[in-house]
Amino acid sequence: MKIVLAYFYPELLNLYGDNGNVEILSQRSFLRNIEVELLRISPDTRVDSMLMAHVNLVFMGGGPDSSQKSMYEDLLKNKGPYLKDYIEGEGTGLFICGSYQLLGHYYKAADGTILNGAGIFDLYTEHFGERKPRCIGNTVAELSSDILGDQIFKNVNKLGDTLVGFENHGGRTYLGAELRPLAKVLTGYGNNAEDNTEGAVFKNSYGTYFHGPLLARNPHFADYLIAKALKISGEELKALDDTLIHSAHTASKKLKQ
């Protein structure tokens, strides 16, 4: 088995160790004799339908405003249409914080400036400036019934129904009527600190505000992504010794926000 993992903008979108998600996916695959071919997609990389046809897992992290501006035009004009086709074609993907926001319809900055998004996820994000506090701290959320009820997740889940992580964002994201949340916030702010939603699920792609990196403390979700990317039931994945990771997950649930 082989995973072709396209890591979009690794040099620009790597806030709070988001590249650790790629390392976790690669290591957990390696331990199971699953080959991982890593494609590092920079603004200079030419992306087309032929390249994306070989990809079965996409990752994009978060970054400071300066980094997001550096890749914004490239994403919208050059790579966005191919990424949209990939996601709408049931491709598996994980998008953290800033990239999660950019896949929506638009981002409205605190000064009123509006940045159009890629329009892949039915959501929008607004930054209210000093009128609302920044969403920052340790997080715990309960995975949605869509995830928990998925037989693939049931087959790989050896941990439970929660995700843990860390969030730090000024923008607040609001999901469209047809877009389902990834999880329900138990501790933290999530998408907007108003409706208890965290992240989003669109077909086989997932957006979230959880940094950390997310997958380092949530091996069940990492294995879910691996199984989805490989289009397998998950039962084929060899069990790994996750004793230490499970302890970290459990301890994280007890941290103060």
C-alpha cells in the first residue's frame, strides 16, 4: 500500500508545529509498511489535474498573516481549482486554522477588508478585532455522530470519542446550513465561541482550529485519515503501541483552558 501525501505550503503554513501532523501520518504508515510519497507543494510548484490524480491525502496547516498573504494569490488563482476538484471528488484532506478559513467563501478582517476564499467549504470567517477576545487555549471536543458512526472510524478507534488540541485564532468561523461540524466543543472556543461547533466535515476532507499538532495526541483520527486515504476499512491497519500517546490524550483532557 502507498500514500501520496501532498503537503501544501510547508514553509509558509507551519504555525504551532503543524508539520508534526505530516510526521505522524508518515510514521504511523511506516510502522505498518505503508509507503509514503511526500509532495511538498510550494508557490513555485506546478499543480494540475494529472498531479492531483495521483494524490490520496492532502494536508495544509495554519500560518501568520504574513505567510498567508504570501500564498493567498497562488492558492486562489493557480492551485485552488485543482484542490476543489480533488475535495469534491472525495479526496481525503486535513486543513488547520488559516487554511481551513481560506477554503471558505471569504475572510473579513477586523478593518473590514474582505479576502475571497477558495469557496470549497460552505463557511465564512470574520475577525471582530477588540470587540471580541481572541480564541486561545487548550481544547477538548467530542467528535460528531457522523465520525463516530462511520464504520471505518469504529475499526481504527482505540481511544474514545474526543479530540484534544490547542487553538489560537482571531477569526470566527460560521458554517453554512449543509456543512456539518467535525466536533462539539467541551473545552475551548471552537469555530466561533457561540454555537459549540468545532471544525467542519465536507465529504472526506476535514477542517479544524486544533493545532498542537492535532494528530500527535489523537492517533485514532490519524489512523482514520490513513484508512480513508487508502480506501480501506481500517481493519487492515496493524495495531500500534499507543500507550504513551493515549496517556498524553487523557492528560490533555484535564488541562485548563
